[in-house]
Amino acid sequence: MRSGIGMLFLVGLLVVGGSLTARAQVDVSISFKRSLYMVYEPIMCTVTITNMSGGTLDLDDTSREKWFGFQIETTDGRPLPPINSQYRNQPVQVESGQKLSRIINLTPLYPLSEFGTYRVRAAVFCKQFKRYFISPKVNINITEGRVLWKQIVGVPAGAGAGSTRAFTLLSHRLPKRTMLYLRVEDRDNGVIYCTTQLGRFLSFGDPDVEVDSSSQVHILQNTAPKAFLYSHFDVNGKLIKQQAYQAYDTRPYLVNKGNVISVIGGTPYELNVKPAEESLPKLGDRPVPMPTPQGQEKPEDDRPKNLLSE
């Protein structure tokens, strides 16, 4: 009887030891700069793969398994499949003791358009070991901002002429500060062109907003005491110009003369140069075209060919 118990105990040790050895061969981890995001804004996930197997890892898709992917689910356990399930990953090699890190935008890859909490994990399949290595779960929360201003404009001559664009300015309260966002969308065709973070916003005053004769939007926001940021975007959400201003003697404001928008007052300074009183907050990541709320591909979308594109 004791011999049987000892044998079972030995088998248990072998199973646990084998599991720990396999887990130690490849380490997969993910991280986000923050846990709270606004719907349709870029959600940048840093994935790190560490090879501790003692040999070179050849990571490549097989006929049945993709070597890299995300596992995303809602808090009630509902899995979220990728928008394009037929994606391909470029093969890579990771030398022994080396790390592979990539920053991946989840927004154009997964339909994260519903408000709520999502659990995110990364999974790496190694054909040498015939198994997946999975990162710990990290929670992110998707919410919507508070609408400060919105306007629908027509697209002038050129690409998309005759269609419309909806400009929306939103404020989004983060744990330590409030951020200002610009969303540009074609509501008739269900296309989100961008949800761009413009930077910090002092919520005790509304931003100045003007639309010119080319249906381009001009925004002047208060980013800090006596600090302002001017931004100019085209009808597709492409940034044309940004300029920082310091209100030493006069507060800057937008003026529309003959459909020509200009900033009056304030002292301009370079964004990467610290002003005399307070530095300007760092701008958010440049967005890429977003998926439609229904998850259907549009010609305007420019999604990565694979999930680990640099």
C-alpha cells in the first residue's frame, strides 16, 4: 500500500515538474500603458516573448495552428474572435536567452466597440514543443467620452466628394487627468476614420472650434494653466498642423475671417521645447483607420497583414 502511494506521489511530482519545465521554456507577457480606453481609440499592447528553452525558437504558422494570437473575452466569458480570422504571421526566430517585443494595436484587429471590461491574453504556439505558451490575463476597460461639440460637414471636391463627415470632440476622464479626443466618422457608411487623443484638457472651459471652407476642423484647447494647443485636421482625420501657445500677456483664441482660420494672441513655442512656466503634455499615439462598429472591412481600412507587424 505504501509502495502504491509512493508511486502516485512520484508520478505527481513528475507531472508538476514537467509542467513547470514546459512553462519555463518560453515566457509570454503583455502590458498596456493604461487600463481605461475610449471606444475606437488605438489600444496599444506590448507583447514580450522570452526564449528560455536553451535553443533557437522557430516561430512559424503551421497548416493547423497560428504561432501567435490573442485570446480576448468579456467578463462573462464570451470570447471575442478577430475581425479577420485568416490573418498570417510572419515567421521569426528567437535565439536562446533573447526577447522579442512588439507593440500591437488591438483596435483594428478585434471588435472592441462595446463598452465594458475585457480580459486579454497573448498565446504563442511553438511547434518544437507542440503546445501553446500563454501570458497572464490583463484587464482593459472600454468606455465612451463626454461629447463637447459635434458637427456634420460635406466632403468637398476630391476623394469622397459628396459624402459627409461627422466631427465630434469628446473629453475622457482618466484617473489623473482629463484628455481631449477628436473622432471623425462617415456615419452613412459606418466608417470610423480616427479617434485621436489631442492631449490634456482643462475641463473648466470649452475648447475653441472652427470649421473652414474646406470642411477642415481647427481646435484650440487649454492644456495647462496658461498653456494652449492648436490642432488642424482634414476631413479624414489627418493631422495637418499643431502649434503650442503660451498665454503670457494675452489668451490665444481662434478667429474666422473670410473662412480663413487663424490664432490670435498668445506666444507660440515648439512642442518639443519646454515653455517658461510649464511643459506641454505629451501627445497620444497617432491613430490608424478603425474598424466599423459592425466589424466589416471597408476600403479605407489599412489593417496590418499580420498581428506582429512592426
